[in-house]
Amino acid sequence: MTTRVFLTVDTELMWRHHAAGLPVAEQIARSIEPAGVGVGYQLRMLAEHGLKATFFVDPMPARTYGLDVVKAIVAPILAAGQEVQLHLHPNWAGAVAGDGGTAHARFELVDYTLAEQRDLIAEAAALLVAAGVPQPVAFRSGSYAANDDTLAALAELGFGYDSSHNGSEHPWPSAITLPVRQIAPVRHRDVIECPVTLIEDAPGKLRHFQICALSVAEMRAALDHAAREDHAAVTIVSHGFELAARTGTRANRVHMRRFEALCAMLAARAEAMPTTWYAEAGGLRLGQGDAPLGPNVVRTRLRQAEQLWSNMVEERAA
């Protein structure tokens, strides 16, 4: 059987650039198209390799900067034929332009009541639709901050899927009451939860499948493990800004190489591990006992050395 791959890109205005007081155009540039390796570059790479990806877009900055900001983000994604679903950082609900980030709402969605979460998600979904996106069916909370109330709110609002459960961030802010090692899609609180895929970094220590978190060797091993063990799905995380340094002013070549290698690996595995959109995810195998890839000391040490280079060299501003 095939193992479906959800290649996801959390796409948002970075709070640090708002708090730094940058003009909104510069915030967009550094968050969405940093150093020529942002969303546009990722869309080109996806097209080149024939891959499908889901861009989880946070529309809440429209409260502060207007809906045109969100339209500018989603338009090229939709024009490229890729999927947009809903992302949400609730702190933007209280943001004020030009105040250096002083004003903000609570940062983590799990710090809100069920009713408050429902209202925030409903507002965010309406903003996304107003920006030209089809009605969203899938959700990921910012910082993976979700609990069972989040899923109850999503179900009430008609969402079919959530992808916020991340065992490496459990029990806070990823607080959904599923096992820490749950990586297989499962129906929970009337929503299909598609957890972020994990590997075991060291015995008892979990690390999630994110471009900036795993080496090429670890990603390859995780994909091979999922295919060999007939996993129902693999969920991979990236960000619109993740292939650039934190300043958004230069590319991070380590992360670029990882993304390019991942695209090539997924293209080579397309028959057995097809990339999938949530809008076409019907028939997912649910409730399997899929387990994370086990630890390997050599893989871990090599990635740690690569991470050191990335942090000490690639993350330095030009």
C-alpha cells in the first residue's frame, strides 16, 4: 500500500520582524520571500519535482496590516496550483502597527477557552476565504499549540483535519491528549489528526520531521522506515522563511540543500509515497500503530555537527 506524504509549509509574517518595527513591506519580504529562497523558490522546486504541498497560511496579520497582505501571500501559492490551509498565531489578534510588538494577545492557542478558540479559528478562516482561498478543511496551530478544545472547535466549524500534534513539543504547547509517539493519522474528537512525523533522536528523545531539524541522512532514513513499515502517512514541516537565516537577509545553504534533497527523494519515491493535499486525503488509513524511526548514534552526531555549522556560519547576517 502507499504511504501518503503531507509536505507542509507554515507560512506567516514573523513576529520578530513586526516587533523590530520594520515596514510591512520589509516584514513580508523577510518572512515570505527572504533572500530569494522563500515561498516563490519553494514553489518552483515543487513544480520542478512534480510535488504537492500544503501551505498553512496565517491570515491574522490582516487585523493589523489589512487583507491585502494576506492576498499577496496566498495569490502565488494558488497560482502555482498548490493548496492553502489555515494556520493561526493568536497573538496577532492584539497587535498594533508601529508599536514594536508591545501590544499583543496571548501567544498560544491552548491558553484560550474553547469558545475563544472557536471564535479565533472562525475569524481566521473567514479572513483566509476573503483573501481568495477555498474554504479550509485542515488546520495547524502556531507553535503546535493545540488541545482537545482546539479539535472540538475545529469539528464544530466543519474542519476535517488537524496537524498540530507534535510529540516532541508535548505536553506544552502541543497538548492534544494523544500518545507522545503517535504519528499515524487517527480520528480524535471528531477530527482526523495527522500528527507531525517524529524520529527518535536518542533513546527516549523525540525530534520532529522538519527541514531545519533533520539532516538529509535522517530524512532519507525516516522515509525509508515509513515505506518499509507501511506507515499510513508521513507529515513533514517547513516554513516559508526556513531556508533563509533568521534575519531573512541571506540564504541558509544547509537548509537549502536539505530542501532540495528532500524534493528529489520524494520525487524518486512518488509511486510508493505520493505527496498529498488535505482536500484529497479521503480514505486515509486511521489508527495504525506506526512507530517513529529508532535512534542511530552516527546519524545524530553527523547532524549535530551540521547544525553547529548552520548556527555558527549560515545564520550569521550578511
